[in-house]
Amino acid sequence: MTKKSENFQEGIHTPNFWDEYLNKQICATVMTDHSREKESLNGLWRYAIDQYDSCLRNKWFAEKTHDEDGRAFPPDCSFDNWEVMPIPCCWNIFDEKLFLYEGSIAYTRKFSYENRGEKRVFIKFGGANYRTMIFMNKTYMGMHKGGSTPFYVDVTDVLQTENRLLVVVNNTRRPENVPMDNTDWFNYGGIYRDVELLRLPEAFIRSISVGLEPGSDYKKIYAEVKTEGAPKGTATLKIPELNISAEIEINDHSGKITLPVNPELWSVENPKLYEVTVEFNNDVITEKIGFREVRVEGRDILLNGKSIFLKGVSCHEESLLNGRSLTEEEIRENYALAKEMGCNFMRLAHYPHSEAAARIADEVGILLWEEIPVYWAIQFDNPDTYADAENQLTELITRDINRASVIIWSVGNENADSDARLSFMSRLADKTRELDSTRLVSAACLSDTAILQINDRLADKIDVIGINEYYGWYEPDFTKLPKIFNNSNPQKPVIISEFGADAKAGHYGTKDDMFSENFQLDVYEKQIDMLSKIDYVKGMTPWIFYDFRCPRRSHYLQNYYNLKGLLSADKKHKKLAFFELKKFYDKK
């Protein structure tokens, strides 16, 4: 055993300072249902740029004021004199000097607390990118990995009348992360979704799942309840509009019932939602839930028993004003513009978007593909990387299990077909079905460019094959695309999950002038003409709805933006291809 030096100083001589924080991870196992009364901890938080991770290295959270001999200890921080930032917020948008910053920022705020009879208290973080360390009243509570899924911190045992919450967020890109260090979008940092406090009884509802029972001819619904704090008991399910009031027996922390009922089905044209309430002991959850069935039959995708063509578009979670912290108004604007273009479907790429996105989609009637960022060449042979991916998948499905709009879970995007990747993503597909057997599983795959064929081994593990192809742009020889379709004979539906071309909004030329709207239009005309003839193509989500920030795009016309949008980044300019796609969708 190596002897530690007598003048060793932990704060400056420990190279692996991350280890003690990484060993206490906050995972999906401590999630609780979000659809109950909460108190917002949003607002002005104090913050400090912490490029050298001094907060973690030197344990600022301990608020040490004196050394072991009682002498005054010189602090390197002053929490209550830091500048303020509104939360939720992407720090890149808040301050110009932080625009390209990657690293840590320490946030803090105080809040008062008075117990009102609750026995358990959680703080929910809707999303913070990527590693988030939580400290409460000088106590380390744990660390969450993943930038886009919610996590919950049980603070019951450390709450006081006056509390200090300290949060360190680090958005450093790492090869072992999900996504990895090489992506095709902007790496926003910050606490960019809501922070909320939940007061719960000792025995409470961990989660509920309510939906149309598959294969019941639309005449049965199921309700599953999971609890914590009481392994046995009775929960009550109420759906007043359907005259339902039923008891669910809880054993070993869970219970499930199936009930005969004839609900009005949720659809794009008629997004009917029912108020559903579940009670257990003194805990109450109320959700608005739509009842619909989605399944695959041969090469068809069926919604409520009818074949549907998914007229979609891919979309990043981004806005000029707010980065990834989209407001409800911005989400509604996106759906309204998509519907104007004729869409009934959107692919929320390449990571989980906010929970508001699916809730609003339920209301307005638009179908969703949601995915986790198993993107490009992540470390498929790294067990920790798989654990990270599975946890993000579990958090996403747990969060949106009751959203009628969500019909497809995607386990990844554009990965090379290796043995390690096949094993990794097959396990994710199996986990998806374990968590939710009522929706479809997909992935955005690549065609085999050597033999010009849809030939990804993962196709056997998923319900719908997503294909990304850029013939006419990254592959100029468009004649290869019909060869791929002629050489392929998939026995399940295919969604063309990406195609497109860059176009600078307002920049025109001939159809041979790259980056012109005319070039992009020509690509769309050829793609639509080709895809409309393939009987097993049952949907498409062209890349992409509107232009978005991307540091890898350095052409002078791109100016660090991916310009494949059908709209400009501010969504005020509709490119020529927007109208071409609308024309096709309106006829379809």
C-alpha cells in the first residue's frame, strides 16, 4: 500500500476527485409520478463559473469556516454574493461569455420549509445537462447522469426550517457518455427545466400506468399502480366521465386491474382525454389520459385498427431565445406549424424533450417518436455506458408512460452495425418491452451502402425500421436510392427517419447551387417522388423542422448552424421545401 505524503492536500492533490461523487448515483428507481401538486423552486438562483471544479475538489458544500486548530479558514466562495441566473435556463443563452462554455457551474439558493403533515419530501429536477451533483444543508445527496430526463432527490432527512440547496452541473462531453463527445448538435449546459418540491405521505404512489388493453377490441382498459412505504393496501381508480370507480388491491408494492369499458378513442383528429384519478392512503394523482391502441400488422402501422401513414418531421429541442429551455408557447408554436405543414407525427430527436412536449401533443393531437441519445459511436462495449443508456430509457418511459401521443420509443440513431452495438441495442429493445409492451420500438438505422440494401441486424429486434439516408446531399448519386429499395424486402414497416439538404433561408439559385433553397427543393421533390412509390414506407420525418445550432457546421453560409431546416431558426421564414412537403402531406 502506497503511503500518502505528509503534506498531501486533498483539494489539490487528488486526481480522481470525481470518484466519490460518481459512486452515489440517482437513478430511475427513486422516480415518483410527476402529475401531482408541486411547489416551484424556479426563479433567481446564484451561480459561479467553476472551470476547475473547485466546489467538488474543496467541498464548498461543507461551508468550512475554521481549520482543525480553530483558526479562520479562508473561503474561495461566497454563495450569497454570487451573480444571479433565472432557473430554468441554458447558461449559454444567458450570458455571452458562457456561450461556448463547457465545464461546471455551481448554483445555489435558499428556501424556507415548514412541515404541513407530510412524511416524505422530494426535489424534482426536470432536466440538467449532464452530470448533476446535489447538496442540501452541507450533505451530499447524490449525482445524476444524463442531460434530458427527470430525476428526484429524497431530502426528507436533511430538511430544516431554512435550507441551502447547492447544485453543481457539468456539461463536459465525454466518450463514455450517452451521447458521446462527438454529436451533431449544440451542447447546452445548465439547469434548463423546472425544479420543484413534492410533499408526500409516508406511503405514497410511486407510479401509475393507465391505458387501453391491447387486443381487447378497444373495450377494456388496464390500470397498474406501484407504491412505496406500504407493500399492501387498496388503491382507488376513478374516471368520472366513464362512470368508473374501482379498487385495486396492492400486494408487494404493486397492483393491476382490467376493466370493461367503451371509451371514446384518442386520435390525431379527435385527441380525447379523460380525467383519471388514483388514490392510495392519503396520496392522490390526477392525470389526463387518452385511450388508443398502436400496433404493427405486417408492413402496416395501425392506430385504433386503421392503417396510418406517419406524415412527420424531425425536430430538435431548441429556440433562439431559450436554447433547450423551450417555453410552453414555443412548443405549441412548433406543433401549430407542423400541423400547418400537414404533419400528424413528429420525431423528437435525438434525446428526450421536455415532458411538456408530450403533454401538449396529447392535447393538440400529434403523434410522437421519442428517443434516447444512443448516438453514433458511443462505447457499446462499456458496461457503465450501457447502464447510463438503460437508466435514461427507464426515466423517459416512466415519465411518459401515460401519454397517448407517444407511439414509438427509439433506442438509438445512426450506429454502425457491429456485434457490440447489436448486443447493446438489442438489450435496450428488450428493456423497452419489459417497461412498456403497448408501444412500438424503433431505431434510426443506416442502410448498407456496400450492397445498397436495408440490411441492419437490429431490424429483427425492433417493430418499425427507421432509415436515415441523405441521397442528393451527402451522397450525390441519387440513383442509388431506388436500388436500395429494389434490393430490400423488409417484412415490417419502414419510416424514413431522415433525409434532407442544407439551404440558407432566403438564398436562391439554380437547383444545382448547393445551400440554395432551390437545391433543397429539388432534393425534396426527388425524395418524395421516390418514397411515395415504396409500399413498405409507412412514414417519414425529414431532417429537420427548423435550423439549429451546431458547432461542427463551419461553412460560411452555415455559420455554425445546421441549415437543413424547412424553416429558418427563428421559424419566421418558410423555405421552398416546406411547401413541397406540405403539398405531399395534404394529398396523402
